[in-house]
Amino acid sequence: MDYLPLFHKLTNKECLVIGGGAIATRKVRLLINAQANVTVISPHLSSELAELVSNKKLTHIERAFQANDTKSFSLVVCATNIQHTNASVSSEAHTNNIPVNVVDQPDLCSFIFPAIIDRSPITIGISSGGVAPVLVRLTRAKLETLLPQTLGNLASLAAKYRQAVKDHFSNTEQRRIFWEKTFNGSIADLIYQGKHQAAEKELKSNLEQSNDSPAKGKVYLVGGGPGDPELLTLKALRILQQADIIVYDRLVSEGVLDLARRDADRIYVGKQRSDHSVHQDDINTLLIKLAHEGKRVVRLKGGDPFMFGRGGEEIETLVDEGIPFEVVPGITAASGCASYSGIPLTHRDHAQSCMFVTGHLKDNTVNLDWDQLAKPNQTIVIYMGLIGLRQISEKLIQRNLPSNTPVALIQKGTTAEHRVIISDLQGIADKVDELKPKPPTLIIIGSVVSLHNKLNWKN
């Protein structure tokens, strides 16, 4: 993050704008909307600025910038096309620790203006740090279409009852849940329809009928998908943004975690080969404990929680304890990695079935139904098979699966580090030893792998 977005309270603060043209006019307009006391230094003014001066909404000093002009101000904006003036204003403001913006010269600025969506008191700022202003404008236009014009009225209603809600609920979690229901339900709809009295009446009724009792905990078993955050389901996104605590494992990507509620607590319980930082029984116990504390707990897993994610074991424990839960499926690693590699798992000319197995070592061996796996016209997808790959290849060849059967090993599928290694059963282990891919990996064996070069849309 190149710039930290902050909101500056300028009510009755003395702000200086240097320049009197069209760009300066736009900056003055923003500052006045923020209730600042604005002074403009410029030999000339635009007609709009002149009108503001005549209406006593603006102070005008009719001359060029001079040394020490910035000293008595809380914020400075320089909007001239005179380079030495811009440099002088910036230097002086920096020396005096005064926030300064020099229009279109980010190297001279200590702050920049974002594109603004105004739904006061809701305000949204969008910035690219000055590197892509057209993209920022397009992003703002898209968001403008998504946000109701009356969104600010909903915020104003919340402000009116904020103290009453705080007094009613002794528990912060209960307050948060109350407001989430308010903003996502019929009260919000009434506000958007302009029915303010009806909305306020319903809010008061809901508040009076609600009890100040401890929140009831619930566990959400959520599939985080194979890595690309854009593959997260809409339901998973909604629940992540409501979670009190997120219990996540090693296969959850940073991009997915970044979509979670910012103030949610995060607990890492990741496991990897030969290093179970938290054992499964301890994870189960943790979920129970957090739910009994009234928390909304998201157990976030890579891929799908019911595909080699031990999700079934976790919800069995929740059932035994009588804890409410919900399962949110995710796009499996097999589906995501195969799709991003141009490898269809089934194909009329190559494979009429697909088998999913786990290839991790137990007692230094891989124990699978090799006869079943070696059948023709099917695709084999192997999770956690990197270490046992040589054994897997040898066993399948021993069961008469042709040694030239195509094999793909996919590293960190769907992410920025997505990488595909192609070989055959005879040569894949040696090639992997040479290229040393990084886990997590997924292995696909079968004729469908031969379609990779033709269908590989990612490269």
C-alpha cells in the first residue's frame, strides 16, 4: 500500500489554495464542502471563485505566492502551472509539517486527493496513488451505480439511534448483530424507498423486542477455493465479512484472507507434511470453545471443506456438542487447478470418469487401490502426492498403466505462482526432482493431460 487512506476533519480549519484557475476551483469546492475556511492566493480568479468571494464564502488574497504564506494554515493545496512556485510551496509546507498537495505532482505532495463518492455521512475515497487516474474514474463510476443515493440517510438513522442501541445491549457482539440485521433487512429497504418514518418505527420496534442476552455461537465451514480470491463464492464472501473469528489453514491464500472482516480475529491452525502445528482434535476443541463463547466462527479451508479437508470430522464434533453450523462449499483444488491449466478432467475422447485420491505417505508408503486406479479411460487426481510421486508412478506402471501416460503436476494452482510441469509416468518423478516445485501441488494423470498445450488459456 503506497498511501494510507485517512479522512481529515477540516470543519472550521484554515486551508490555503494557491492558484485561481479551473483546477483550483475544483479543490476549493471540495474544501468548502468539508466545511473548511478557505483562503485563495492568486492574481486572478475563475468566475466561480469570484462568486464565492462576493458571497463571503471565500477569502481572496490578490497576488502571487510569497514566502511564509503557508505558516498559519492547517492544509495547503497548490494548483498552479508555475514549477518554481509549486516547488517553493511544497518545500515550505514540508518544513512546517503542514499537509500539502501539489496538483499532478505526487513527488511534491504529502497527501493526494482521492476520487470521492459522497453519500454523506458515508464517504468513499478511491486512489491509484496518481498512477492510473482513468482507472480510478472508471472504478468510481462503477461503484456509483452500486450504491443507493439514499445510503447516507440510512447512516443518519443509525447515528440517531446509536446511543440507544449501545445502552440497550451490554455486549458488543449483540450490538454488531443488531446493526447488521438493520442494514441488510427491511429497514434499509424502507430508507431506500424514501419511507423514513416507517423505517424508524421498525427500528424502534426491533430494538424494544430484542433481548440483551449473550450471542449464540455458530460455526461456518467455508471453502476458500483453490487460491484465486475471485473464485470465492458470494456466500463465502458474505460470511467472511460477518465473522468474529476466522480459523484458517495453510492452503488459504492471502488474497482470500484479505476479503475477510478487518477486525475479525484470525487463528492459524495450518498443517503441512511432518509438521502439524495444531492437531485435528485440538482444532475441533477450539471450534467448540469459540462457539460456546457466542462467536460467529468461520473455519476457512482451502478448496472445498469436504474434499480431503476433514470437514466431515469437524462437523461431526459440532453435532455431538449441539453447536449450530453451516457448510459453504468451495471450488475444489482439482477443479480450479485443472481449469487454469487447460486440462478438462473428463472428455469424450479421453476419459469418461475421474477419481480423486490422496497420495500422502504413511509409514513411508502410499497405500491406494492400484488396480482400480490403473483402469483405462479415466483421469486420476492426486492430492498431497508430491513426496510419494515416484512410488505412485512405479505402482501404476506395475499395474500396466502405460509408462507414456501423460502426467501434469500443478504448483500453487490459480495463484500468481501457478506453474504446470508436464511429463509422463516414466519421467515425471525425475523432472520434478530437477525443477523442485513448491507445495501445495496437485497431480493429474491421464490422457486428458495431452490437451494442456492446446487448451492452456492462462499462458
